[in-house]
Amino acid sequence: MRLVSRPAAMRELSRRARRSGESIGFVPTMGALHAGHLSLMRRARRENRRLAVSVFVNPLQFGPHEDFARYPRNELQDLRLSREEGCDWLFMPSPRGIYPPGFATRVVPGPIGDQWEGAARPGHFGGVLTVVLKLLEMVEPDTIYLGQKDAQQAALVTQMVRDLDLPVRVVVCPTVRERDGLALSSRNVFLTASERERARGIVVALRAGKQVARAGRRDAAAIVAETRRALVREAAPDRIDYVGVVDPKSFEPLPRLTRRGLLIAAVRIGKTRLIDNMPIVAPGGGR
């Protein structure tokens, strides 16, 4: 495995591989790697000749009162895990390498970015898309691999790739969960033991909402109401930012579940904000 810090060096390695006919899979991360990240690496490793992984805690996607300073960082563990997963290039640029002096241009997410996570975290998706675009320009992969847990982010990256005619394929991989169903997240390390027990209630609530749809209810309000009730009962969140039923691609709210939808939720357990989602479909709703 080669550790790369300079964008120009990363680009040269990528172009040399491409000239040799080697395909490149890319997994962008903010580090604090866990089994969810590793599953993306394994998929990329299987499907490509070369695997590139980036570790960069992106300041542009954090608001002024969010957890940028305390976001978990463990570079030695990231190095070890990336090496064990067969990573060819671990790209760990500096903030100055990504955002040099005078940097001013940002990607505007569009309507998808104004709702749900975008409304709860103003400016977040602009920061996400800006860094993803810059990383794609530096790594120049054939395929980028993203996780379904961050479904709205994945939808926005997919739209950006399509709208800007970027020569890369987007693959969204299933959410990896703990044995009790909690979605893996780097922020899970912030949970106390009692908060961790409450956090498992998030997936229990999503499953309760999914069961309402399975029982034949197509009214999104009923699905959301049951999910909220289950959240309060099972997770006792300190705050519910949102619960919704949306179109998986546009993230527009679905008043009725006439086709496949996505049940999404964001809550705060203690000081830790967690998001999760679950595909749902009413009987006979198709795929």
C-alpha cells in the first residue's frame, strides 16, 4: 500500500494505472474506519484492479456549532485497516491540499439538498459535493463506492455525476449494521453505554414503520406516525430532527406509498446525532 498526501501525486498514480488498462475503485471516507467502510473497500477490491481510499475530515461540510473538532480520528488504525483490506493507495491530503489559499468555489446541491439533512444542516451538502467533486478530479476513478446509510448524500452525488457529465460510475452499497441492528457510524463511539442501548431503538422504529406499509397502509402520514411513536418508545431520543417517507432518488416527500419508497429518520441521542433509513414498499407496490 502506498500512502499519498499530494493531489498531484495521486492523480499521476491514477493516470499511470489507467494507461496500463487498470480499473480503479474509489472509497471516500472521513476516517475512523469501521466495518461499513471495509465492506465498501471489499466490494471495490473485487470489482477493480486498483483500490484507492481517501481519508479526509472535510471542514466544509460541518456547521459552526457542529462536531468538526471532536469528530473521531485514528490515523494509525485507518492505515492498518486499509492495508489489511488490500488498498493500493491511501490518499490522506491536508486541508491546504484540498482547499488552497484563495479557494472560493462551491458546488450548489439543488433542490434535493434543501430538504431533510439539508434543512437540518444548512450548507452541509454543498460542502459534501464540493469535496467529492475535488476528490474525483484528483483520484480519477472508474467507480466510486458509497454507503446506503447516507442515502440522501448518495442521491446527491449520483445527481452531480449525471448533471456534470462526470466520467465515473456510482455504486451504492447496503448499510452495514451491528448485530442488534444499529447502523454503523463513526459517531457511534460517542455514545455512552445507556445511549448505545437507546440507539438500537432507531432501527426498531424503522422496522415498525415498515411493518405498517407491509400491512397495506399506503398513507405516508400513518407510516411516519407509527415510526415516531416507536422512536419515542424504543429510543427515547433527546430530539427528533425528522421522520419521512421519500422517493429514493429525488427525496421528495411521498404522500402515499404507491411505489417503492424510503423511510428516513434523524435523531439525537444524548449529544450524538444519528441518521438511518430503510426501503419500504406497500404490497403490490412493485420495485
